[in-house]
Amino acid sequence: MKAKSKMKLRAMANRLPTMFQLGKSMPDQDFYDCLDKALEVHELIKVSLLNTAELNPKSFAALLEKNLGAEVVQVIGRVVVLFRQSKNHPVIQVED
């Protein structure tokens, strides 16, 4: 993804609320399924990592990217911004 596209997505993410939080436990399949559905509908989501989590934000972002096929737009503090274009109803247009 080009830097200009990431800048556009970061700007869009500023207005978004955090949709999901991960606490002390490791992410399980149900967590990934919820994120997968949210990405299909919204394309751009924020996921927060609580202070009690065992993972650090960078490794959490890499884990989400790998398991969801999504692109990490930004890791800011303990919040990860993810983007994946919808297969059925794409709304956000980005340059690859």
C-alpha cells in the first residue's frame, strides 16, 4: 500500500471509535471471526490492547495482520488500525 493511501486511511481512522479490545487472554478464533466480520462491513477498524494483555502492540498488530489478511495502517500507543477492502461491497478506495 502506498504512503499516500496510508495517510488517507489514518485521517479517516481519527474519527473512528475503538471497536474491539483485547485483554489478558490471547486472541482466539471467536475474536478473529468478530474482527473478520467487522472488516468486511466497515473495512477500517480500530482494535485496542488493554494494559493487562500479554502481547505488546507491535506483535499484536503482526498477529492480526497475519490471521486476518488485513493491512496494519497504524499502531499508535496500544491501538491498532486495520484495513481490508470488502470483497462484496468496497467503499474505501486505495491505491496499492
